[in-house]
Amino acid sequence: MREIVIGGGDLGLGPVSEQGEVIGSALPLPTSPPRMTHPAFEGIVGQVRLLERLERLAEGCAEQGTPLPPILLMGASGGGKTQIGHSIGRLVGARTCYTNCNRSLKLEGLLDILESAGPLDVAILDEVDKLGNDCQVALLSIVEGRQVRRPPSRGRHHLVDTVATVPPLSFVATTTRPGKMMPDLYNRFLVLDVDPYSASEMAEIATQVAESHGKTLELEGAMLLAGTCFGTPREVAKRTRELCLVERGFSLGRAEVREYLSSRGIHADGWVSFHHRILRLIGREGVSQARLESLTGLDKEVVKVYESQLVHAGLVAIERRGRSLTPAGILVLNELDGIQTQDSGDTTPTMDGSSAAAE
């Protein structure tokens, strides 16, 4: 019997058997402290310091009748940055103008979107780090002076040079990679960090999602499900929605959650076949980043997602020469190698690639 499970399931639920079964509760299950929130933040779990700071900024700007200072919400992917951005619009009582800053967004398109916004609207620039250099240079001019020169367009006989004028807006940008932003642009924003989510906050998100589907998710089931999602609210919400759709009962407990995880090829600690594959390829000798990406057979961005989860769980270390397993990573690799050789049963989730491919 092990007292602690390495990885996403290490939530203080108590002794765990070699098959991943929770034997009992050694520690009281954590609960989030109650707090009063502005109605604009309804549905947002945690982030107490961030939301309080936003409230104070909004109150100060309302007194002066000015837009919010440019805000950059920084945090891990799936951490609720975009949801918080929309809540800022409700907080200041303004319309939100959402823009997904993917690589295909051209300067003309960005300027058209911003020019069409109304005074004091909230312009949400999601994944602002993905903007091209020309867009970032233009955005810097807009943030500083609300005007920027448009790219020249061909008129009837000659090139026409025009200026785009943007109304006074509250800019709320989000990023997971601030290093990809121009330093001058990054320095114009008030940077606010989205804090990591605790186990109890993740469980609360799962409970809320289940309630929205007319289901009751018991606390131990919510904690078990939350522990497989590596602190990512978007992931726990996605899995809870699927759980509610596939389970017919109205009350969902630990047994239903374990059955769901098993059917999806998810270990009780959150590991899927992609995690197992990456751990085995790194091995005890380690491997370079380029070789890891080529050997997995997965898209480079997919490798980054699963590798970041292993780093977050303390199983993989990123070094100058490449990737290596920590002692905890070696322990989990041995465990997953053992699970792969076992037959699928009622209590032990399988690690088959077909089930995990839907991840």
C-alpha cells in the first residue's frame, strides 16, 4: 500500500492501493473559502486576488470616466483567461469585442475590428503573442496614441495612404508565451497573473459543470476527476461534460468517475498512453527535444501539451541537453509499464492507445 500517489491524483485523499483505489480519507477533503464576488465574476472559481484587483481598477476608472489601462492576463493554457476577459466587460458595463489573434489575422483585419468598436468597449485580444510583427507594431501605436497608419492601398491612379483612428478602448490581452511579444508592446500592459488552481477549486469547477447538466457530482468523485486534469479548468470541464453525457444516473460518485476514466484509457493519476509513450522514449538516459518530437510520431504542439503536464507533475526535467526523467518519473514509468502488461479489469484503467487517442 502506498500513502501517496505521484501525479495528478496526489490530492491527499488517503492511502491508495497498487491498483490506484482510494482506501480511505487520511486527510479532510479541502474546501474553498467562501467569498463575496461581484456579479460580473459569477461562475469564475478561485483567482481571489486577481478579481479583487480588477474590481479596484474598474472602480477607479469609473470615477474618472476613462478606459481601463491595457491589461495582459498571463497564465497556462486552459486556465480561464478568456472567461475572465469577458467578465471584465460585464464588470465595467461595456460591450466586449473579441479577437482571436491567430497567425492568419492580417493588419487590415485587426484594424477593421478595432475601428468598428465603440468608445470604452473592452477589446479582448486572445493569444496576442501570435500576432505578426506588423500587427504588434501597429497595436503598440494604437495603445499609445489610438492612431496608426494603414498599409497603403492602390487607388484609381496612385497609392492611397490613410490613418486608422481607434476609439478609446479597454484592451484586455491574453498570452501563454509572453516571450513571443515585442518587449515594447509587453511593457505597455499591466501584467496580471492567473494563479494555478488548487485541487478543491478544480473539484468545484467540476461540480458546477455537473449541476449545469442536472447532475450531482459527489465530492470524492469530483476530487478524483479533478486530479486527472493537471490543474487545467478547461480539461476538467470537458471531462465532466462527457461524464454527465455518458452516465444516466443523476448522482455521480467515485465509482462512476473511475468507470468513466477506465473507459477512456485514463489512469487514476491522469496518465494516458501519450504520457506513457513520452516517458518511455525519454527513458533513463534522457533524450534531446528534437529526437523526442521525431520519435513520438505526434504533432510538435501535441508533444508540448503532454510534456508540459509531465513537467508540471514533476516527472520530467527540461535541461539544456534535452529531457530527462526525475526519480518520480522513473517510478511512474515502471508502474505504467506494469499496467500495460495487465489485462483490462473493472478497477484498473487501461493504457491502450485507442481509448486515449480521443484526448
